[in-house]
Amino acid sequence: MVKKRRSFWLMWLAAAVFMALGLTNALADTTQVLPDGSYSVQTSYYTDAAGTKPSNAMSGFWGQSGQLTVKNNQATLTFTQKAMMNLMTSATFDGHNLKKTANGQSGTWSVNLSPQDAVKLETQSIHSGTVVYNVNGSNYNQSFYVKLTSGLPATIDQPGDYQLGVKYDEADGENDSGQPSMIQSGGLWADQLTYHLDSAGSASISLEQPKMMDYMAQLSIDGQKMTKQAADKATSGSWTGTLPLSSVRKLTVGGKLVGNMTYTVPGLFTHNVDVIIVITSKQLVKADPLATTAVVDPDADANTGSASSAPATQPKTDTPATSTPVTQPATGTSADNDTNTTDSKSTGSNSNATQQKNDTSAPAPQSQPASGTPAPASTKTLSVIYNKIGSQGEDLNQPSMIQTDGIWSDQISLKDNGNGTVTVTLTQPKLMNYMTSAAFDGVTLDKHVASATAQSGSWTAVLPKSQVDKYKVGSKIVAKVSYTIPGAFTHNESVLVVIKGIAQGNDDKPAAAGKTSGDQLAPDKAATSDQLAPNVAATSDQPAVKTGSLNTDAAPVSAATLPLAVGNNQKVLPQTGNSGSLFLTILGIMVVALATIIGIFSLRRKNGKEI
């Protein structure tokens, strides 16, 4: 009897584990994005990250508003400069290069953001920025912080196909009575509602009606008229329609929509009834691909716009007039003794030298080919390991299944396409026929195989160079892969790609010798006050910045790595389960099998004793 009870509880334990695993795999986290639209964003500027010390200089130059435009998950943020645009050489926002468009003394600064970056633009959020300006031949760096105070749209779920579990309650006026309506008790409508959410935030919904469709005259949901999809006198069919963003925001578990239906019983009556549609569950069935980043060439001339807006290159003041003007700052020279040296986000003093984002292998401007000659495509190879990732995006410092099973190569290729983008390639030597999708740093990868049954292949995607330039030794990048075991389950695995080394190469010719981190151009002087320039916007309560001759020594650059953990505002692609759920799934199956064997064995022993 004791053994029989033990077998019984083992089987129950196995079933519970298996059901829990199935539930985990069924749930999906949706990525939040901004809805399409054009938004006027109110801003304020500060000299400190806490947003307590106003920056009069930046408020005077960039004003109190910006423009956010979102289209198909692509977001463009634009700031307007009202005066002295010709002094400005470059600017950044949250580490992104801003594109300059000048029109005489005024102009705009704009940056295109990925959906993952765009959702960080929350009301009252504070972001870092820098501007570099040239006065009397010397470059100055001004750091500041911008707070987005109002005008930002609320996020929506990632566009895609969704399924809702619903029930239908009687309406008590405009409220929910909590009692089942005739729709519910009579089974007139299906207990599931499906919809497709587009990038503008509207939802195309479909509601099935299995019976009495021939009695129905009209239906509206939240005031939106639905279209009847049924043959004449057919007893079953469906209702389709489109809900606006205001109604879409109610499509959450516990959310309620008001349905109004008119039906006619021939020869008897016509009746109008309100029903409360209560959402009991929600599931992302198929996500539309997230847009990556609308490409702004990070190597383009920062002074796009008025040609006359770029300050002329100045020679050092102690250089004789007959000597050749210094057109490029020297590289590799330490400036540790200069207390005004700018940080690693600063850009070069020459107007054609844009921010290199700490790329220690970036060629110096003087090595660029002549105008009209395409630059040779260079390639970097990342030596990586694949670690498990925690629920908060942290590195668990344990090898993931990608690492232990050798699913992806430990060498990742980054090929510069020469147009401001980089192609990333991940090689997969085995199990490729089980893989359905993958993503790298928030960007969906394209699958390349010889056939559907091929065991090996590769994954590629095109990334903006500004994003790739952040990859340094020690950087940690979120990657994802989805695979299917036919007849069993589909699983999503998330890993951290940890960069252990970077090898620089060139597809067309060997890399130029002697290029070090000193190739990073930086402004020669760093403004230590809120004053932008000594002869531009001097104020009585702020000291003027000392002007000086053009210094040709570039500041050394410190390598910056990507965040080690995914923050609360950082969004990733939809996923289910966690990095250890494959092991748990296999364990659950083994427990079920073991429990079954024990049960059979116990039963046979019992039968043997009875005989």
C-alpha cells in the first residue's frame, strides 16, 4: 500500500511539473513600442543629471520643445536651434550622433532611434547630451541633460496577432453586473476574440458567432460598427471591425468593452441588447518583426546643410604664416595633464570628423580615400562566449546551452558595408533545421541555409555602424533564438553574448599600421560652465570660457561597454520561459516517464501477489 501511494504521488508530481512547464511556454511577454504619429515634446535643460540646475545656455539655443515622429516603429527625435548654428560642429543624445541640418544661423539636430531606444523617451525621463562648438579656432565640449516633460505618447504592445479569452456579462447601465448575459449562456459568440495590432495602435478584430447568425442585424463594439461576415441566411459567421487606440488600451486582462447588438426573431420581435465583453486572458500569437534603426550614416559630414556653416580649419596660433595649416589633429598623444580634456563622447575639431563612438580601430580622417572613391570594406571578428541571462537581464556567469552545446560559433563577423551599416554574421554548425528565428541586439536575424533539412547555416542582419561601434571587449549583447522540437514543444532561449576579443581585418587591403585608440578625435577644450561660447551668449552669472589656440593633440579615449543588465526601461524582443526552461522541460518528461514505469512495476507486483 505504501509503494502504491508513493507511485501515485510521483505521478501527480510529474504531471504538475509538466503542466507548469507547458504554462510557462504558453505565455509570451510583449515588447512595448511607440504608436505612429507626430508629437510636439516639451523639454527643459539642466547641467546636472538630477535635473535640478537649469542650463540657461541650452534653453536659449535649443528652446523648450522638440519634435518626435514615429512611423512603422521608427522614431525620429528632432531639436531646433534658433541661432549660432554655424558655430556648432556636432552633438549627441544618449550617446547617439545627431544629424545636423543648418540653414544659416539656425537649423535642426535629429536622431533616428530604434523601438528599443524610443520607448525610453518617457515623460519626465532625463537624457544626456553634448554639443561641440568652435570659437576662434578652438573646439569646446558642452555636456548637458534634457528632460522630456510632456507631449510623449504612451506605449502600445508590439504590433502582431493577439488572442483574447473573453466572457460576456449583462450590462447594468454602463457597468458590469457580473452576471452572465444571454450571449454567454446561449453560446452565441465564441469565448475567444482575435485581433491584429498595427503600428498606429489600431486593432483589426474578429469575433466568431457559431449559431443564430441569421437573426443578427447589427453589432458595434465600443461604438465602432462591426461588419457581418456570413452568407445570406447562414446560421454561423463572424464579425470584423477596427478599434481605435483608445479602445485598444482596454485590451488587457481585466479590461472591458461594451458591445451593442440588435437581433430579430421573424414575426415576433426585434431586440437591442448591451453586453459587457470582459477580457479574461491575453496571448501574443505572432509578433510582427520589430523595425531596427532607420539608418543615419554615422560617418556622414556632421555639417549637412549650409556649406557656409562649417568653421574654417584654423592653424595653431604659434605656427608661422608660411607653414602648412594643420588640417587634422595628431593622434595617439596623451593629454592627461589637460584638466579640460573632453570625455569619450566628444567629436573632432575638424568639421568632417564625426563621432567614432570609441571605435579603437576606426581609421583617422586623413586616411580616407579621395572624394568619389569607395572606401574598402573592413571586417572585425568578435571572439565571444554565450552566458545565461537572468530575469532582470543580468549575467549569471554560467555557460548557456548555446555555449555548452556548441550551437553557435565563438567567432562573430562584423563587415562594414561602407554606407553607414554593418552586416553581422553568426555561424551555426549544427541543429540549424530545428531553428525558426533568432535576434541579435534587438534586431531580427535572417536565416541562411542550403535547404530546409540542412544541419548547418548562418544568421545575418544589418546594423547601424553607430550601434556596432559600441561593441568593445567586455561588452555584453542580448541574443535570442527560437527552436522547435517537432511534435513536442517550441522554446525561446535568451543569452548574453560576451565579447572576449576583437580582431581587426580588411577585405581589400591590410589595416593601416600604427592605428591605436588615439585615432579618436576629441575637442581640444572642454567648457567647464554652462556658457556655450565666450562671445556668443555670455551671461552675468556665469564665467566666460577661456579661448585659446587650436590644440592638435587628441585626447585619449576610454573604452565604454554596453550595459551589463537590461534595465527597467530597456526593451527586448518577445520571449517565453527563461534560459533554463529546456532543462526543466526535459526533466519534466523524464519524471513523467519514471512515474509511469514505477506505476507499471507496482501494478505488476500487486498482480503477482494476488496470483
